[in-house]
Amino acid sequence: MEFKEMGLREEILSAIKDIGFEKPTPIQEQAIPHLLSDPSDLIGLASTGTGKTASFGLPLLNYIDTGNKSTQGLVICPTRELCIQITKDLENYSAKMKGTNIVAVYGGTDIQKQIKQIEKTAHIIVATPGRLVDLIKRKKVKLSDVDTVILDEADEMLNMGFKEDIDSILEKTPQDKCIWLFSATMPKEVSQIAKTYMVEPFEITVGGKNETNKNIVHEVYQVKEKDRYAALKRLIDFNPNIYGLIFCRTRRQTAEVADKLMADGYSAEPLHGDLSQAQRDRVMSKFRDKHLQILVATDVAARGIDVDDITHVIHYNLPEDVENYTHRSGRTARAGKNGTSIALINTKEGGKIRSIEKIIKTEFQHKKLPDPQNIIAKQLFQMITEVKESEVDEAAIEQYMPEVMRQLGEFSAEDLVKRFVSVEFNKFVNYYSNSSDLDATGSSSRTSKGRSDDENKNRFFVNLGKKDGLNQGALLRLICDNSNVNKDAIGKIDILNNFSFFDADKDITELILGKLQNIDFEGNKMHVEQTKSGGNARKNTGGQRKNNGGRRGDFSKKNDGPRGKHGSRERRRKRR
Ligand code: AMP
């Protein structure tokens, strides 16, 4: 069914068209026509990202009588984040409904400002439970004319201990109101709310109960406990365009992982309860605006994070309570998009994965960590794509060009390309040339290619490999012939597909670095660099370039179009 066949007001149809909603999502297809013809109690079992805000928001707005200044709709949700998001969505859907006022009330911010907004007119209040109870106690909200109460993410609200607040709010609303309850899961506490306050609710389920989104691929990587962080880096490096959420179990671990990632040059920041509200807001808005690529969060802090286009959810540790896995992974693959949920586990955590598989009714793909060589190739080609796509600001660069040309003019085009690419690329080569196999499933036995085993020798990187026709003998000859050193000074040689490594006595390092540049080998120019020793994450080695997350563009759906007339409201209520 199309939106225009559902019976929505013209102003709403026009607004959602401007936003870009072309076809209803499955939950919208079920909920909207039903609620428009029968607004009585409803239970929607749907996880986040399925389009459920519009599935209740559009019918709710359709029923609003803007000529009546009283509060007619109440949306209760678990977190400030979600509260702001729902309010924004409702504002966008009603952008053409002249005079519609939607007010968000949530904790951690000036209550007086919210009171003023409510006093002005609040056709719909979107609230977190605690703040709404506070406003009710202060007698600053009048809920006696509320026709519809929406409980969004009911399971989360009960998880967070809001049961009493919800009870006290519902008691302050009229007996004959309608309740539309949305929940990803249906634990007995949610069933209890339904039993107590709802009358023969109509039930809508998107996907099976307690199931996660089918568009999510679940992957698991087994590593030794000590390698968890190195494995995380590898996964991030293999996904240069990641826009990801990393879950840790504790605030301390969240801070530690985020600190390490930042120190290693990634565009990452933490989100946890030890941060002030202002700090959390700043981080969230950076992440939402895609100025931040990676958010490292605790389960509690990440509740209600409603950000589109998250490509990966990474469970740095599995959640304490396996039920939480569904909530975590539901942050990706929203609105019909695809996403990946990655669990990092140690050798003792296989049982937990099996428990989660039972809950999500999906099997994990047991994967091996990406190979350093593949990571290097991925990063190189990502860089090349960025170079190809970058725009040249002719006017700004013009004044510097004569000096740039004076300094670089003598290099050939090929040499220049290699040098520019190497500025970033070498960091990855150096980092990964020293890294060993982190897989703890026991089936792989790669050895370190980049670190010299001999403490009297240094290790060198060569930009040519098997694919260029290089072999051990040829490389040894090239080294000895061009630098005039004895072959005894050269140690272990590893020829890989795309590049190679060799050991050489420390005292000939300068000679090798000086003499073995731009050497022709079967039509390719050979370059040699010294690898850095020590296999652990270092500042500025590995790691993505900072602030490259903004490339995905702005998905803001704000609509500032003119607001039109609305029709009058007529609805049936269940009398109790
Ligand atoms: P929700 O589950 O309501 O948080 O929605 C998830 C995302 O899907 C939000 O960014 C919505 O704007 C988007 N969305 C909801 N309904 C549609 C639709 N019919 N077509 C396209 N995008 C939608």
C-alpha cells in the first residue's frame, strides 16, 4: 500500500514526500492504516530502525487538532537522545501542518525553558519518564485531555527501571486514552504493562518476536584476551569507511579503548556516564553529523542512540546480559539498510555466542581476522579513491604552485604518485609489517614478516613483490650490486605478493637506504624503507586519518516548507 492510499492528511503526505519517504516500511504499512481507522490500543513489536517513529508519528499527527491548545498526544521514551530524535521527526512530519507544537521534555537540561514551551502550547509532548514525573509533580503539565499515549521502546524503559514512573504517568492520563506500545522484545514486564493498562490491544509484529533485523550480518572473531585491542584495530583498518559503534562493558574500558584509538590516530571518542551532559551532547552531535567515525560507548550511554547509516556495531566485549546483544546490534541496518555486527570473543566465550544465536535465531559467521596484506591493500586503494575524488581548489592553491613546482618538478609523474601515496601508506605498511597472527582459533600459523629476529640486523621494506617477478635471488642481487655490500650482511628475505622484506646488518642501514632507491627492476622502480620495530600500536601508525568521516554527507531531513491547513479530528475511543 502507498502512503497516499492510507488516509493521511495532504500536509503530512507532502511533508514526508519532501523528506524522501517513497514507500512505507513493513511496520508503517501495517500500523498506519490500522491506526487511522481504529486508534484504540496497539502493540507494535519492532526493533529500532524499522521506521516505527513514523508508524506511530504519522497517525498521531493526523489526529491532532491544532485549533485545540491542549496536550493531545504523549510520547514516552527511555532516553534524552531518543526524545530529541522523535521530536525532530515529528516536527519534520508536521512541517506543513500550520501551528502544530511539539515539545520535548527530558532531564539534564533547564526545566524552566521546557515549562515555558509547554505553557505556550504543546499539542504533543515527547518525554523521558523521570522529567515528566517531575513536571507532573510541579503541576506544569496538564494531561487530562491526552487521547493517545505512546510508549516507545517499552522494554528499554523497564530495563532502565522506569516502571514506577510509567505507572504514575499513566495514572495521570484519562481512563479512555489509547495506548500504542512499541517494543523490540516482549519480556514479561512489558506484557504486564499491557495487561494492566491496555484493552484488547491489536498486535503488529515486524519480523519474529525477539528476532533481530535480517539485514544484519553477525560475525565473530576469536582472539586471545591480550590481543583484543590489536584485533579491533585490524577490523577498523580493514573497513576504512566504517561509521561504527563500539560497545564496551564498563565506563573504564570505554574510556581506555577510546583513548587508545584516539592516540593511534583514529576518529574516535567515548560516550559513557562519567562524562557531563554537555560533553555527551557534543560527542553525539559530532557523531550524528559524521564528523566522528567511531563512537565507543557503554550499553547505558548508547541507549536510544538513533543514528542512521551506522555500518558496524562492534562488541569489544559481549554484553553481560546476552539479551542486550539484540539492542546493541539493532543500532545498525536501520531502515532496510545492511549492517554488520561484530563480536570479539576470547577462547572461553564460545558458549555465549551459542546463547546469543538462540536468541537472535541466526548463526554467527565465524571469521578470521583480516590478513595484514589485505588490510594494506584495502587502505591503499581507499586512499587512491580519496585522491581521485578530492576536489582541487584552484584559486587557493594557485599562489603556492610555482614553489611547489620548483621543489617537485624534477620528479616523474610515477615517482610523485608513489611519494604522495606513501606519506600515509607507509604508516600502515610499517605497522602491519610487524604484526603477527592474532587469530586464536588455532588454524593459522603465519609468522611475523616484518620484524628481524636478529638483534644485529634491521628489517627493510621493498615495494616490489612476487607479482613484479621478484624472488629471493633477484632481490639479493639487486641489494648487493647496487649498494656494494657483501651478501653475508643480508639476512632473512621474505617475498610477498605485492612487496617484500629483508634483514641487513644495522651498520649498513644508511648505505641501503641511500643506494637502493629508484632502482629499475624489470621496468618497475624499486624503493626501500626501514620498517619500524616493535609490533604494538603506535601513535600515527596504523589508524585512519582523522576527520575523514564527514565524507558521507548530511542526511538531515529538516523541512522548512510552508505549513498548510489541517482537517478536523474525529476519532473513536474505547471507553473503559
Ligand atoms: P525509526 O525506526 O523510526 O527510527 O526509523 C529509522 C530510519 O528510517 C529513520 O532515519 C527514518 O527517517 C527512516 N525511515 C522511516 N520510514 C521510512 C520510509 N518509509 N522510507 C525511507 N526512510 C524511512
